[in-house]
Amino acid sequence: MLKIEHYHYMKMEPKPEHRYDSGRPYWCLDYYKNNMSVYNINGDVIDIEPNSLYISPPNVPTIHRSVNNKPWTHTAITFYADREYIDKFSIPYMTPIYISNPNTLEQLMFDMQNQNLSQSDFKWEAITSYLKIIIIYIHDMLYVKPKDYYVNIGDD
């Protein structure tokens, strides 16, 4: 099961810090455009460079803070999902994931935003489909190598 709660595309946060002292009841996938620090439940500081993802599971306290103590920009997708569903993709959470070529991910998020603005009766189904594609894109970026796409001569 996968269900979108909120979607914020390239949102500018005016305050340099957001606190979730008791966590949030859903998963959160944040894509940061700025240098950030995330403080986890143990007080550990996790530094995150621009063009990185950070996935927080439900009910885990975190503090998100701009490194330069200024407003920051991010895309946030919050959603409900069974842990087993997320775990099958082997995407690490509570760990920064650097996106070396952010154009594809940013295009998917932009297209997801277009669906978010839609008046279609199937708006939420489309947005959920984009989230699935983004999750698969992250998995493939982490685990599928270019040689996995090679074909043998004559396979065309």
C-alpha cells in the first residue's frame, strides 16, 4: 500500500529549522537543494549536501536545519506505506542519498507537481504513480549499473 499525504514542490522554508520532536505519522522523502543537517533521535548530526535525498520513516524524531542558518529549499513527499513495501526496494533511510544527475529526478518531481495542480478525477492515482516511479528511479540509481542494460549483437 502506498498513499500520498502531502506534496510540496521546491518549497522555500523561511525558518532555518524544522523540528519533529515526536516524528511524523508517515514516511517523508525530502530532496534538498541546500546544505542541510539532520539531527536524529540519538542527537547524531547527519550532513546532507545539495541535490540529496533523505528518507525518514514514520514516528522517528528529527530536526532539519539549514547549515548556513538561512531559508532553504526542498521538495517533500509525505506518504503512508508498509515498511515491507519500502524495504523491498533496499533504499536506505535515515541516510543521505546524493543524486549525481538530478535532472531526471527533478523532472519527475516537476511532472508530479503538474498532477498535483490538476483537477482530474484521477489526480491522486497519478501522483501516487509518480511516487512509485521516483522510488524505482532511486532504487535503480543505487543498484542498476549501465552494463545491466547492454544487449548482445543481433538482439535488436
